[in-house]
Amino acid sequence: MGRLEVVISVTMRRSARKPKGDGHLRRAEILEAAERIFVADGYEGATIRKIADEVGVSSTALYMHFPDKGCILLEICERTIRQLLERNSEIAAKPEDAARRVELMLDSYMHWGLEHPNAYMLVFCSVTPVSDVLGDSLAEISARCFDIFSAGVRQLAQENRLRSGDADSVAQTLWAATHGLVALLITRPDFEWAPQETLIRVTLDGLMRGLILPSLDISRYMEFQG
């Protein structure tokens, strides 16, 4: 796997080794160090020794918490994806117009990705898909996230509110467009970007107005099509 450029610094700061016998190593500390190393060196380049050195413990101490690096990667990715699943589920339950729920999910997705750049890169931007390492577990959670989102788009299709395409193509286009913005903001931090919130709002306005009809315009649109 090639090295990935990320907005965060990947310079490894080796912590002072924790005193022998200190059994109070926090799992969160291991996971944070592992995220940085997985992104910097790729899955193949990351080793238990590197992760342990970054945290400041022995490899033996690290093995007390995780049996192998695949389990570390799985926990990092599952923990992050589950946060997105929870957000989508909460939005889907809101008594809002379908278009509004779709927009809220897209907004949540972009903010979520930018809040977790390392995990986002691991899940969505790795040269070698992490699913090759993680198996079906992560794929199932990711599929549930997308199903909740695409259900809103399918509802819009049933209401004849898609300007072009069908439910599948529109849902995939919306995801691809928002992913593109998130990935570029993470991997090209030196570009002179407009303010992040402005970019998110302009992206959402363009997507929603370009692909989805407001509920009040349906009759006028159908009349025009006829």
C-alpha cells in the first residue's frame, strides 16, 4: 500500500516507555497511535512494534490488549463507521421532508469525515481496500449506512422529485460528490480552499437544487414534462 497524504502530521513522536509493570495502558491511546501509523505506512507497513514504540510500551504489553494489528484496524474502522450509522439513524427518524433528511445526512457525512480524517482515509481512500483485511464486518455496517441514506432518495423517486436519473444513480452521485470534497480537503491541505463550512454549503446547495425538486415544484415539473 502506498503512503497517503493527510492533513494531520504523521511525524512519529516516540513516547517515553511506560514504567515496567504499569498495566494501566488505555486502549484509546493504542488506537490513536495505530490510526496515524496505518495512514502513514499503510496496513502492510504498520507493525505491532511500530505501534508499541509510538505509544511507549513493549510489544508484549500491546498484545495484552489486541491479538494482532488486524483487530486494531477493525476496531478503529468499526468504531468510526458506527458513529455515522447512529447519525444516519437519528436523521432518518426525524419528521422532515425526504429532501431535508437527505441533505442532513450528506451534511453529517461530510462533517463526520472531516472530524475523523485518519479513519476516513483508512475506510474510503486506501489503495488496498481495508475490507481485504476486515472481511464482512465493516462492509455490513457501511452497507447499512448507505441503505438508510438511499432510502430517502428512493422516497424522492417515488414522489417524482428527481430531476434526472433514478434512485440508485442519484444516491451514488450524491455520495460520490460529497466524498470528493471530503477527500480533497483531507489530502490537499495546502491548497487555498474557501472556508470549510462555505464549501460544504455550496456543495449541498448545488447537489440538492440540481438533482432534487422542492415539494412545491412537483406539479409544475410534471406539467412541463407532459
